[in-house]
Amino acid sequence: RKILVKGGKYLEAFAKADTIVFDKTGTLTEACPHVSKVYAFEPYTREEVLRLSACIEEHFPHSMAKAVVRQAQKEKLRHEEEHSEVEYVVAHGVVTAINGKRALIGSRHFVAEDEHIPISPKQQEVIDQEFNGCSLLYLAVGGALAGIIGIDDPPREDAPKIVQALKECGFENLIMMTGDSESAAREVCGKVGINRWFSQVLPEEKAFMIEKLKAEGHTVIMVGDGVNDSPALAAADVSVAVKDGSDIAREVADVTFLTSDLYNLVIMRELSRRLFLRIERNYRFILTFNTGLLIFGLAGILAPAATAFLHNLSTMGVSALSMRPFLEERKTGEIQEK
């Protein structure tokens, strides 16, 4: 099935889980974001905002950084390095200096709260009107907000069907956690059918929320693919990394999908449930059968040799039955069609 599982206890937890927590970017979305809009605040122009942003983001692997660089290249804007040493703050943004001025690009939390860049009511009004439903990158230069870049990352085409299939598999809580804006989170969840989400969440906050869910009695599966997801993956009862995930995410994950197909979540649910159903059935059979042999042996109905033979025969029979596939190819196809 191209699924790697690090141990049987994770299959057991997968069978019992009632909650799945998803990251947004690269998990529920296509991970092919594109720049939808660039807005500049005086004295900067739109082209300057895009060029400076591409200059800062050029050497970073994040999908949103790549989208900014691609847009600058598409518009033929020269964005060769003009900055000094760059500091990358995980899940926040990038800090550098351009022409002697401190420059930074990243999330609102990073720019406004961590770096204390002021955002005026007028600027906030523009952001609310122009960028509804987008993921936002804030660019600040010299202690002032220079511009905003709106980025669209559409949901995966199969995401609504996957979400519906997971609900039918018995998952009571499907939750999305993202560092993106409230409007971007609401937009994606509305399209894929998830009715509970948390936006503008930092990596350590994701982990805290998962611990809180576990404390409430839920068994939690976390699905993610990025460095930002590592704390949450480590906190979950079962962590799942997909094919295109970061090396750290795959290292931390208990289950790794070697393809990007999220239908593997449904298949894993079916496999794990059938596995433990078979274990319970075999256990009940062996317990009942051996108890019967013991009674008949003590009553003198069966000779010791016959009792030993039947005991060994039952053990071999159960072992043979246990080697059957848990999920036939036909069943896998039916799951994927749904």
C-alpha cells in the first residue's frame, strides 16, 4: 500500500482514534500557491514590494516563498540579492537588512506582535477589503509596513471526498490548524467540509491544543508535512507525514505515506480496524477451543494424544487464517471510489 508504520501500537491507536487534526498547506491544499494580489503602502510601489519580497525569500524552501519568487520572475522583476545576513525564524518569517534598513517578511503575528511593526486602522481596513480569503505575507522595511502579498493555495480536488469518507469511517472530530489568517482558514474549511478550525496558530500552540484534546479523552491523529508541524506530530497519539513532507516531519511521524494520496487515511482506518477485529476473533476462538479441549481431556473423553493434536491443529489453522489479506484490492477500489 506504500504506507510505512513504525509499530503495531500505532495501528491500534489508528483503529481507536476519534479525532484527526490536519495542517492546511500541503496537506489539505495543493501546495502550489500563487500570488493573487500585491498591495503597496506609501512610499513603495507594487513592483518594489514584490521585488523586495522575492529578494528576501529567494533562498527559502517554503511554498509561499517560492510563489513570491515565481511571480517576480513572471513579471521580469530583477531581485538579485541586496540584503546582508538573513535570519529565518521557523513558522514566523525572515529578517534581514536591505540598504542599511531592517527588513522582514512573514506572518501578521511575526510582523505586528513579535517585531512591533505598527498597522494603522486605515491599513487594516485595506487588508480586510482587499485580501479576504487569502494567505498573507507582511513586508516591513525600516520599522514601517511596506506592503502585503496575498497568496492563494486552492484545496486539493479530492479533499471534500476524503473528508466525507473519514466522517463515514467514524471520526467524530475533523479539525484544521494553520498559521494562516482566519479568512484563509475559513475559506479552505468551507470548501472541504471541515467545520472546526484554528487560525494564526504557532507550532507550539498546535502541540498544546493536541495535548488538550488528549486530556479531554480523545485519541488524536495529526496529519502534516512541514517543519512547523513537528511539535504537533510529536504530541499526537499517531502522527502521519505525507510523501512531500519535510525530512523532519517524516522522521518524527509514526506513519509515513509514500504517496501524496490522502485516501491512505481511509485505507489505514479500514486496515487497522480489521486487524484488531481479527485478533479479537482469533483470541476468542483459541480461548473457547482450548477450554473445551481441557474439559474433554479431564473428563476422559479425549486421549492426551488427541488433545495435543487438536491443540496444534487449531494453532496452525488460526495462523493460516491470520495470513489472509486484511483488505482485498476490490475493497480498496471501492474505498477510493467513495
